[in-house]
Amino acid sequence: MAFADSAGFRRLAQSFRPEAAEQQELATAAQPIDAVSAGTDEAIHEATVAAETTAAETAHALDLNENPDERDALREKLRAAEQELSKLRDEARRVEVRNLYVLDHPPLLDDATNNCRERLMIISPWIRADIVTKDFTQKLEQLLRKNVAVYIGYGIAEEAKTKARAKDVAAIEGLRKLKDKYLNFRFVRFGNTHAKVLIKDHDFAAVTSFNWLSFKGDPNRPLRDEQGTLHQSRENVDQKFAELLPRFDSQRSDPSTSAGQPSG
């Protein structure tokens, strides 16, 4: 309660600032972004962080509070914060190129796995059972049944140095079984990728440091600085998709391997 009352979530989130080298990488990756778009992006991000931290603080206080009247007030405050967060995310979708920070990523993956209509591409070095759960696999299969083309590429050379956890091996095997079942699913172990990319339809392409299939980005866990850019113009999305598609065309199979996966 003391942590929530002191706005601890907000102050903790604000303590994470990109280093100069990271700022330069982001600036280069996001070009061209005009000053208006950049200013809008920053304003939306700051407001979103405020709404997210308010929602997290309020939800935490609600869990701990047993006073009926105070709980009603906290529920109303949480509802307002969630409405504001939804409005801000709608505004963010209209910015052609914007910066991504760690808590921006999980909603994008949820949107992609729940609402994809035509194509879904995920590239992530590592696959962990904490993310590729039974629910995640079922969502993929629902997309495949709707004839959505799904592409998942993973794997880097360092995999062989670390012994895999049994549950992570099982998660990979679950994806492999889906690949054997559906012709519209390409599941490929690249063996040399450290890229982290998420593409949904023609809607967006996220290029980032966030490990889509091995890191949850849970706001209730210690924060980890992950950053990237989100491209939402159809031209940029299609360009990134076309750039990456040949990797799946040239490597059509996912050979079984006993190599482990380091934590992502």
C-alpha cells in the first residue's frame, strides 16, 4: 500500500531512460519521422505511461483494500484509467512511425494473435514455454483454420551452448506439429537470427529489441528496458514483409534439433 500510495510504479517507470547509443539507434531506425509525428508520438507515449501506471497502482490498491466504499471508488478510478488507456492506444495507431517501449509490446502481440486476418510474421531468437503456452498455440491454430498465413522464424547459433528446458522443447514441438498439420504455417529455425520482428497483416511492423516468444514484459515484474519502432503505414509494413519473406522461402523446414536455448 505504501508503494502504491507513493506512486512507486510511476517513479520506477520514469527511472528507465535510454542511453545515448540507444537513442541514436532509435533515431536512425525511425527515419524519416517529421517533427510533428515525433512530438505526437512522445506526447502519446508519456500519457500512455501515466495511464498504465495509474491503472497498475489502482489495481494493486484494489487488491489490498477491504473497505467496501473505498473499493468502489478504486474500481471507478481503474475504469477511468483503462478507458483513457484505450483511447490513447487508438490515437497511437494513427501515428505512422512511433517508438516502442517495453510495456508497449505485449498488447501488439495480443492484437496480432487475436485479430490477424491475412498474414502474421514473428521472428524471435528464442522460444520459451512461458510465452508459447497452450493458449498461444490454440490462438495460432484458430488463425490457421481461417487461412491466415503464419510465419515464425527463430534460432541463433548460440543455442547449442545451453541445455534446453524440457518445457521449452515441448513448446517448440507443439509449433512443429502445427506446421506438419497446416500448409499455411511456415515454422523455420534460421539458426543465425537475433532479429525481433512482428508483422500483422498490412497494419503494422514492429522492429525491436523485445523477444516476442521468450519475454513476457509483465508490468508486475521488474522492468527491463526494451525499445524499438512501430511502422504503421502500409508501404513500410509491406516493404518489411517482402524483405523478410525470402528467408522462409529458402528454408522451408524446421529440422529437429536437441540444441538448447539460452534464456531470452
